[in-house]
Amino acid sequence: MNRFSLSVSAGIARVTESAFGPYQSAVVRIGFSVTWLLFLLREIPHREELYGPDGPWNWELARQLIDSNGAFTALMWSDGRGWFELVYALALLSSALLLLGWRTRTMSVLFMVGVLSLQNRSVFVGDGGDNVLHLMSIYLVFMRCGRVWSLDARRVRREQEARARGERVTDRVGPVLWAVTGCALITVTVADRFHSEWFIPALLWAAWCAQGLWWAVGRLRKSAEPRILLDVIGNVLHNGALVVIMVEACLIYATAGWYKIQGSRWQDGTAVYYPLHLDYFSPWPMLADLLSASGTMVMIVTYGTVIVQVAFPFTLSNRRLKNVLLAVMMLEHSVIAVVLGLPFFSLAMIATDAVFLPTPFLHRLGGWAARARGRLFSDGDGDGGGDRDGGGRAAPEPTDEEGAAPARVGFTA
């Protein structure tokens, strides 16, 4: 019993004292913000037909659907063209800033608002990748995803260096951003514009209040206990969201694999052949013909896809086998992006898979990026991201966007 109690205490301490996977969280943040940003940029010429006033799914039809399902979308607050353009521009801006890791807590909330607003406005133009992005935009709100490879991490390090020199550091941007978002939130609430279920409005208010409480504790604290308590809560939420992403990825692959097993075309090894010859999924007909010319290759790819998807959740306990299957799945999605013309679906799935990437590989990846940046910029200022910065100095430990203490954690699996 004593050994069991010690194990439970050690597990609780591990979950509460640090945020897991800082590098994996950063890759997930970057992956989904890039996916959404590129999609919005590509659809700029068609934005009004997809989500705006010129679409076949007009504002009144969307209003009726929203009233029945209670989904959240800011585009229902007004049917004006100017309001649509403003929401679209804010979705672009929040995606770009989240990609850079600038004020990631605020940007993650605005990113979620942009994703839900556009997707829920026209629910019939999405695919499986949009569904994944829809859920991930909510999970990112709970994650501390700006602790490495972000402008927030660089800002925190510079503030710590300034304090070490005895300089006074004052953050003016954070309170202004908090006040502006608070005014917008109060206005929408008072005007009763949400027209949705309670979860998203409650999440927006909770995030806004938590951000204000975090700033107040950091500014007015007389002891370390309040900040420690907030750190514990933040770590628990972050770790929980990270586990949910892992479970969701496993469910996606497991259900997809088991459904494929039940299909006759997957059983006889010909399923991959047919989408390669559909006009809608054939941006490169010559490439599709080349890949489907060999019946043996089609059979290997068909059976291999099913085996990898079904087996992946069962390989998580074996690090080497898991990493091999992870590389195979990422390669498969890359091929799907090119051959079938589904780049954003593939990007969304690769970003989801990134939560399983091993930390040593991400350290090396960050080191390569830092050295490449050092060659581009003569000053060799490495703010970021791997074991070494551009000048060859040891990189600092992960830091939180709110200025939390360094964390010595990471996934080795």
C-alpha cells in the first residue's frame, strides 16, 4: 500500500509540476496555424462564395441552422459584407500571429474564434481535415504552446536578462490587448449576440478572466503561492489537452483502419486504385496512372494502409516501432497531398501526428533551423529553437509565454 501511495504521489507530482512536451506542443501550434493560414490565403478569391454573402448557403439559411444546432460563429452577429471581411481578416491575422508565437494565449483564443466562425457558417464545404482543425483549435486554447520556438519565448528570455541586469521591465502590450478583447467580449454579451450553446461563450469568458488573473498575480503578488497554484492549474490543463490530442489521433486511425477492413475493395486489395482515377482527386492524371500501373504496388499500398492504421495505437509502448509507423503515416499523408490534391487535409493530419514526434528529433530539427538562420543573418542571433542557437551557444530551457519558470520536461517516446 505504501508503494502504491508513493507511485500515485509521484504521478500526481509529475502531472502538476510541469507541462509535458513543449516542443511537440510548439509543432502542433505551428502545424495547425500554417494549415489554416494557407487555406485562408488560397481561398481569398472565393471567400465570399464559401463563407460570405455571395454563397449558395446564404445568411438566412445559416441563421436557421445555427438556431437549431447552437453552434458558435461570429458571422451570425451581422449579415453585412464589411463584417464578413473583418472576421476573415482577423482570422488571417490571428493565424499568422499564432504561427509566430506572439501572445499565444490570446492568439489561440482568437484562432479558435476564427476557425469556428468560418466553419460553422458553411458546414457543407468541409472535409475530414476541417473536422480535425475544428477540434484542435479548441484544444490549443488549453495548451501552453508558446514555451519554445515563439516570439513569446524570446520576449520572456529578454525580460529575464533585463531583470538580471537590474532593469525594470514593464509589459504594456498585454494589458492593452486584454482590455480590448474584454471590451469586445462585454459588448457581444450585453448585446446578446452569441446565439450559441453555453460552452464557447463560457470558454471565452474563462480565458479572459484567467489571463487577467495571471497578470494580476504576477504584478501584485506578495508571495509565490498564488503563482504556483496558477502554474499547477495551467500544467494540468495543458497535459490534459495533450493527452486528448493523442487519444483523438489514435481513435482517428483505429476507426479508419477498422472501417476499411469491412470494405470489400480493401479486402481484395484494390481500394487505392479507384480514387486515383476520379477526376476530383486527380490533379496529376499521369502521376496517378503511373502509381496504379502495377497491380502488386496497388495491393501493397492498400493492405499497408490498413495495417499501419490499425496497428499504430498498439505500438505506442514500443518507441522504435512507433517512430517507424509514424514516419510511414506522415509519408502517406504527404503522398495524399500531392497525388490526390488534398494538401490541407494532409497538413492537418501531419500536424496531429506531430504530437508523437520524439523530442531528440525535434531538438535536432531546431538546431538545423537555428544554424540555417545563423547563415542567413550575419549577427547569428539564435533565439530559438533547438539544442544550439545560431551562434553555437547552448539554447535556453523552455519558457512559458507568461514568464513561468523554466521547465525540464519532454517526450522521449
